[in-house]
Amino acid sequence: MQIIKLNATNSTNEYLKELIVSTSLDDFTVVAAEKQIQGRGQMGTQWLAEPGKNLTFSVLKKSEGLEVADQFLLNMCVSLAVFEALKELNIPNLAVKWPNDILSANSKICGILIENILTGSKIQSSIIGIGLNVNQLEFNNLPNVSSLKLLRGETFNLDEVLSGILTKLKKYLTADYLNSPDALRALYQEIMFRVDKPSTFKSKEGELFMGFIKGVSSSGRLIVLLEDNIFKEYNLKEIQLLY
């Protein structure tokens, strides 16, 4: 496994995408940066991390013909990998907030952004971007944000944390899991944030409503049980969980 370490870059995802064009890279090539100037999260949000105190890295995963329609399988594999790596570090109260934020209790500690390179209807390769708050202590008063150091009261070795996550990624991003969608979804649903608990949501129109998260569909849409025993599916842009 090749690990490319950078002092700074705009985005590890963008750096790796540009590298693919000019270089023949092995599966699971990693680009990690001490400082990421324009890190991105889901839906174009910005990922802010204090240089040298956190993990901001991207991993190349070459695909074996995974259909674009099945891309949420990758999200579940990566979420499970990070969850399991952090659980082995004794990080408390872990959960995955749909689709792939990692929380400790109500505080976000990790964000994941997966960008796929396509050939027709199939995924040729994926760039898996991960931002994990490790040793940072201040977050400019951002709500519901924490770090491993704040949660455990100790300083973590970044290389060791990275190695643990990469080991779990290699475990989950295999045919055994990707070819078993129902079993994979069952594992993912077990660790979902607020699953089967009464929760408040906001629609894209700004309307508030109550419901129970029941899981995810085969395409990765959030399944919510509403009043009158109605099940409804939502995509990422249609619903926001308030917590």
C-alpha cells in the first residue's frame, strides 16, 4: 500500500483524482495531508481541520464492475470500517448518521466523501475522502463537533489511527461484503444514529415533522416511519435530521 504524505494541498480528493490521470496507481493508494486548504464534505460543505492535529486523507479503491446504482454499498462499507476502527480505540457512543457521518453521542467526529469515476453504468474506481478530528481541541464554537482527544482525554498517534482505518477499509471493501448487499445493509442499520427512536426532521421546504428512522433502501435512501404507519423514503437533499 502506497501512502503519499503532503504538507498541504487544496483537497486530497482532488490531488488523488489528478494523480490518477498522470500515473498508474495501485489499489488502496493513499494521499494524506497535514493541511487541507479546501477540504469538502457532503453537498459542497467545507471540512475545517487544524493543520497537523487531524487526519485528512483519500484512498483510491479500484472497482470490479460495481454498478452505479449500487454505489451506496461503498458508503456502507466505508462507514462500517471507520466505525469499527474507532470502536477499537474505545471511542464511546459511536453511531453513523445517515448517510456517512460518524458521531460520538451527538457530536460529529468524522466526515466521509466518496467520489466515483465511471465507465458507462459501472464504477471504474472510487476516491474515498475521510476527515477525522483527532487531536484538535477548539472548533470555533461549531455545535455538535468533537475529537478523539476531547472524548478520551489523550493525544493519539495520527499514523497509528490512519493504519487502523486503512486495515478496516481493506477488510470491508471486498467482494465478500460488496456482493452481500442485504447482509451489509443489516450491519449498517445496526449502527445508525437514532434508528427506531422518535426524531424530528425538516423537509427541503422547511416543514418540521416527526418520524422513526427504520433503515435504508437498496439505493441508500433513508426509510422513515411516519404517522398512520406510513413508510417513506428520502434522499440526501430532501430531508434533514434535527438533533
